[in-house]
Amino acid sequence: MKSVFKMIATIACAVALTACGAAANTEKPVVLDPNTQVKELTITDVVVGTGTAAAAGDTLSVLYTGWLYDASKPGNKGTQFDTNQAGASYDFPLGIGHVILGWDRGLVGMQVGGTRTLAIPYDLGYGKAGSPPKIPGYAGLLFEVKLIGVEKKK
């Protein structure tokens, strides 16, 4: 009788441990290419503007081009995913979450007429999920932004 009880107890423990192990972690580990990662927000003024400076709450008008960050490419410019250089300006309020956090932080203080390059880590861009199909998860981003207008908050 003891041996039957031991066998049942052993099987019950094995089933319980197997079930716990299977449920513990079903996610695959994420392997990131270091060439696509930006360590911290980097702001570079290519051309310093002379006009009105942008502040949180102001409405900005910009022309921009965005690339996936790729340190193995010239200028760190990987695949271009968006631009409005040939069209109308993109207008948005700064600092209140209407754009990615890298823009909300990286365009403060920029002056009209200036051009700024922003290297943006994924957590200040589109995060772990990305913005499919053009921007994969965990993507570092590179933007060249020209500030063409600032409407001061009222």
C-alpha cells in the first residue's frame, strides 16, 4: 500500500512541476542587433535657428525625415520610413504626448529656421511593439527635423 501511495504522490508531483514549468515562461527571448540600438536621446543641431524658440505647449510646424537607426550605415541612416519634405508641414503641440516622447523632449528649445538631428532610443520612440509594418519593435530611430514655425501657447 505504501508503494502505491508513493507512486501516486510521485506522479502528482511530477505533473504539478511540469505544469508550473510550462506556464512559467512561454515568451521567446528578444535578441537585439546592437547596430539598431540608441543608448540615449542624442540631440544635434545641424543648423541653429535664429527665430522663436519652441517650448512645451507651443504648436510647431516642421519638415522631417525619419529613418530606422543603423550604426552600420553612413550617418546611421537605415531604412527611411517617413518624410514630409516634399509636402505640407506637420503641425503638432509640443510636450503633451501628441508625438513620440523623443520629439517632445528633443525639440524643446529649438529655434525657427534650425535643423536638428534626433537619435531616439526605442523606449522614447515606438517601444517594444513598434509601429508595424514600417517600424519594428525595439527600433532605434533617427530623425532630421527642420523647424519652420512656432505658434506660442496662449
